[in-house]
Amino acid sequence: MLAGKELIIATKPYVKEIRWKSWFHTISSFFLLTGSIFGTIYAPFLIVRIICSIFCAMMLARFFIIFHDYQHHTILHKSFFANLIFTAFGVYMLSPPSIWKRSHDFHHNNNAKLYSASIGSFPIMTKQKFLESTKREQFLYLAIRHPLNMFFAYFTTFMYGLCIQSFLSSPRRHWDSLVVLIIHYSIAVFLFVHFGWLTWFLAFFLPFFLSHMLGSYLFYAQHNFPGVVFRNNVEWSYANAALESSSYMAMNPFFKWVTANIGYHHIHHLNSRIPFYRLPEAMAKITELQNAKITTLKPSDIIACLRLKLWDPDQNKMISLSELS
């Protein structure tokens, strides 16, 4: 059985990008996204506009995950035109370059590592640390992990966390966060003034709200699920964290397409240079990757993931607040 560095080495054949596929997925997704936006604005019937709005949210989620692959230098690296497309999209999605990539890279390098896993990720407290914390610290910790924070991720995680908070913490370093906010609000005002509130809602607000909510939950559940393991710095290893602490989210073919295979998250964390369209191939060919810890988008699995609040080293598992006493 392959493990550790040997397993990482075994994934290297799948790192090779198929350039035409990268461009095909990028361009086709871009046109589907822009087409759905135009549909929400110009379609003659309200029901069609609503369908276009929901599909637009799905396409924002898909294109964000493709953008995320580009940020890992996995696809279309050093392409001038790809850089233009994805830079503009990152601005559109409230993901300033100076904070998003840095925090996400930290997350990959410290995935499931106790006491340092909260940068670019949801924070993790041990049972003992939580009991020793002040009421205010407990409230803030639980608020960040609360389902409402994921539901309103457009405001809390993206607008406030990635943009407002980053700019206020270091205006010189994160000046682009302010620029992103100004551009975002300008687009919103333009749509509202020139097309009215309904078009603003369908073409702008609803797609952002739904896509950011979906993305926030996916990110949470792929690292907070029954069976996840967190380790301290001494016991931690990169490969083990990928397999023990990143889930395989089983989905139907349509949602695999919508989420650009982000459900193969254990493989993505094992080797983030594998293009999203080659992740299923890697799982099919490497036996060790097939023994993943699984979660789904079924209501029962969503509830099970959301109930997890604290790491209990004695039981070696995440526990709910009801298990705290």
C-alpha cells in the first residue's frame, strides 16, 4: 500500500495539464456564465429569468473552482489571456488577489493542523481550549462555525472577511480589497439604476448569494465531517492530512460538473497541481485514493457535518456541543 511521499509521487502522472481541455472548460464555462447573466436581464418571461438566475449561481460556483485551479498554477499557467480572465473574475467574485491566494495556500500547507488551521479555513478549538476560553471567545468561535455564517457567506466571508477586514487590517498591503469592493458596488448600482431592482436581484444579488453560500458550505464540509482527524504539529504530515482530514464528497454527475470535481477534495489536497478534470482519473487508477472518507449533500449528512464543533483529543474525533459535558 502506497503512503506518504510514495503516494504523492504516484499522483504525479496526473499533474500534466491537457491544455486544450483547460481552455475548453474555461471558455465554455465563461460563455455559459455570461449567457446566464444576459438571460436574467433580457429573457422575456419571469420564470425563464429566475431559472437563468439559479443557473448563473451554479456557473459562478463552477467558474470559481476553475479560477481556484488557476490560482494553484494547475491550469493555463503563464497565459496572458487566462490571467486577464481570472483576475477580472476574482475581482467580480469579491476575492482580492493579495489575501485570497495567500490565505488559501496557507490552508493547504497547514490543513487539519491544530492551532494553525484557522487561517484561510474554519477555526478549530479543542474541547479543553473551548472550556478555558472567555464567553466572548466562545461566542466568536461558534459564530464563525454557525450555519448562518455559511448561509450569509456573501456578506460575512467574502464582503466582510476577504475585503473589508483585510483592508482595515493592512490598507497598504491589501489596497486591492478596497478596489474590489468599489468595483463590486459600482456594478450593483449600475444594474439597479439602469435596469431596476428585479434585474439587480436576479442578475446580481441572487447568483452571488447562492454561489457564495454553496462554496462556503462545500469548503466547510470537506474539512469538517464525521471521521475527520486533526493533529498537532509533531504528529502532523501533509499526506496523512489530505487523506484523513479532507473528504470525498460523493455527488451525481451534474453536481460534479457544477462544482468542477471539487468533491475529490482528498486528492486535491494530496496534490493540488492535478487539474480538476483529471481528479476522477487519478482516483480510478490509484487504489489508495479510493478509500476516502465520504460525505454527501444529503440533508442527513449536511446536518451531521454542521453539528460538529470541537476537537476532542481523548476521543480522537470532532464532537457536538451536546457532547461537551
